[in-house]
Amino acid sequence: MVYLLLFLFCVVFIEFFILLHVSGNIRSVMAFSRTGIGALKAYKMDDDEKGIFFRHQSWELFKATFVLSIKFLSVFLILSAIYVTLNYFFPEMGDALLKEINSVTVLVILTVVTMFYVRMRMSFTKNYNFIERLLHHLAFSTPFVQKKLVEIENDLFKNRIKGVTSKFEVFIAGLPRSGTTLILEMLYGTDEFRTFTYRHMPFILSPLLWNRLSSSFHKTGTTMERAHGDGMDVSFDSPEAFEEIIWLFYMKEKIVSGDLLSPLSIGDQTPEFEKAFKNTIEKLLVDGGAEQPLRYLSKNNANISRIELIHRLFPSSVIIIPFRRPFAHVSSLIKQHRKFTVLHQEDGFSKRYMEWLGHYDFGENFKPINFDNWLDDEEDGDHNDENFWLKYWTAAYSHVLDNRTENVYLIDFDKLLTDGKNCLKVVADCVGLENKERLVKAANRLCSPTSRPLKSNHFLPETLESALQVHARLMKLAI
């Protein structure tokens, strides 16, 4: 009985540890400490800049440490309250607990059992069961299987695919956290588009065949909050950014360069990729059985580095690129990067899953896009430093401004949030919707961001000035 009570105390500790996200706070403290140490080696910063930076980092480190201390104290007080209550009603049991906990053998056994409990608990809280994980491993670890399925699908459904031509496509691109997912969902809700949903996973390249094979064991579209923790709910029927799988399947050697991603321009595409990309879109358009195929809708953040190429491949397309105020955007970016770093450390499948999708946006998979070789000057870029992310923001949207084609429409997402109906009317005109009111009615989905903007004193003066200049140019050109 005493050992069971000790184990229950450990379970309570672990549950409150997870509930209060204590591990995330520990990593935040460590991240701020590493950033401060890294600044000592930053030869590009003068003493005044280091002074400002260290004062800011010291304050952030103090806040993170204070929050961590409060959470540890809270857990300790809860456990103490439980023990005091137990000791009040069962004094003998309380004495026995204190005696046993001083035993090294008991502590070792409790540690092992608790670690086993943590392992089992985490394995039962994932979104994918064993069969689903095995299927994803099969799909993404054996490219020849994917190619063979594409060949079979093209033969089986050639009559349905024949004569289908994609036109007036809509591509949504931009740095993550710029509002791309919300715009995707609002446009998809007009029922004038087809796009990839969670039901197409993991055989994205064979939407018709996979729909036929998986229809007998489709799960219901129960909604749940997505991993970003930003209040957006998803289900198996929700649209999602799975298009990057096609790009990587045929052109990974041109896109992934070690720890970086390379932009693509006209001429970088291979004939095999161009044919496969258009073929997959055509099959997606006839997936579902409608007599008239709808328009293709894409949300792919990485396409912000391929504007000219997309215009070349799809001349009648529209490219929508939202942007936000840099301080708010960077705050959201670094928050998600830290969140996914913790997630990837705790869940290996989540890390592999995001890598399979080509989502190198955050966490341990993070691979920044080398817009116009901006990373050549960032030898030791600290991915936990706000200045790194602001430089990334500036490089990304400078690239957009310098490579903007006639079919690109810039959306000021901050204005969209404050004047939703009028802004959505403009968006509806730009993408050529038949029923514009359906999009305008989606304005009630617009709400304030969940991240607080960073203050200007968080950034180096020259980095700050460059970002503000780019933002001013974006606002002038925004629709």
C-alpha cells in the first residue's frame, strides 16, 4: 500500500508537470541562457549594442525563471497538501511514507516505474495509432511504392482524368504565422475550390486511388486544436498544406541544401516534376465526383520563394501573399519555433511527420530559406534570437518585392483583421469568386492574434530599420 501511494505521488507530480508545461519553461530558461552566452561571441555587435541586448535578455531570463519557480512551488504545495491531508487522517501511513522515501532502493524503483509511466502516457496521447504510423513510414520511406501507385492510378482513372485542365488556380504563400492557414480555410469554405485535406495523407500523389482504397475505413471528421496551439481547429476534412510533398518528391535535391532551403526560379523545374505536379492537381480536381471540376487551391508557405516559377507553370493563377507587422510576426514565429522544438524532442514521430511533409518551418527540423543568399552573412545564426527571425522576415519579403509578378496580390493581414468584410470583398474580386458573399460572411472568423508583438528595443538598430522599410513598401503595394 505504501509503495502504491508513493507511485501515485509520482503520477500526480508528472501530471501537474505536464499540465503546467514545466518542461517548456525549463527549455525557455536554457534558450535565454544560450542566447546570452552566444551574444558574447557576436563580433558584429559593439559594446553599446551588447549592453542593450544583455539588459533585455536578463529581463527575459528573470521572467522565465520566475515563472518556472512559481510552477515548481505550486506543484510542491499541491503534493504537500495531499501529504498533510493523508497524514491527518492516517498518521501511520504518513510516517511509513517518510521512512520508505529515504531508501535508495525505493527511490531507484520509483524512478524506473515513473519513467515507464511517462513513456506509456505519452504514447497514448498521440494523434496516430500504430497502423497509421506504419502506413506513413511505408509511404514516405519507399518512394518506389509511391511511384508505382501513381502509375496504377493513371491507368485505372485515365478516362476520368482525360480532358481535365487546371486553370485560375489560387496559390497562398508567405512566411508561417502570416495568416495563410486562415485565408486557406476561408477560401475553401466558399465551395469553389479543391485542395488537399488530411484524408489525402499519406498518399498525396495518388488522390483518386487512395480515396477508393481508404473510403471503407474513413474516420469521422472530429475537430481538435492543431499542434500550433493557436485556437484553430482541424479535422480529417480540413484543408492543409500538403503540396510541398510533391515538390520534394521530384525536386528535393534542388530545394534542400544541408541545413538550408534554396529558392527556385524559372528553369529550375524538371520535365518530370512539371508533368507530375500538373497531373496530381488534375486528379485532385476530379476527386469527389462533381461533374464540373473546381479550381485548385494551394497553401504552401515555401512557395514564397518560387513566385516566378509558379507564374510560369500556371499563367492564369493568382498568388496571394499575406504579411503582418514585423514585430508581431517575429513574436509568433519564435514562439512557435520554441514550441515545436519541445514537441520534437518529446515525440520523435512528430518530428519525422513534419519532415515528411516538408514543413521545415520550426523546431528541430528548422531549415530557413536562403532568400537571395541572405544566410551567407549569418555564419552562427541563433535560432532563438529575435534578431535572426527579424532578418529572416526582412529577407523573405524583400525577395517577394523584388520578384513580384503581375498575378501576385499582397494582403495586409493586420488590416484584414480590423476591416474584415471590406477587405474580403477585395480578395473575392482578385481571385474571381463566383459567390463573393460566401467569403465576406467568413469575416466573423477573424480575431486578434494570440501572440503579443515584441518591442522595438528587442532588435538591433540596423535590423530594425531594414524591416520597417520593407514593411512600408509592402503596405503601399497591398490590395
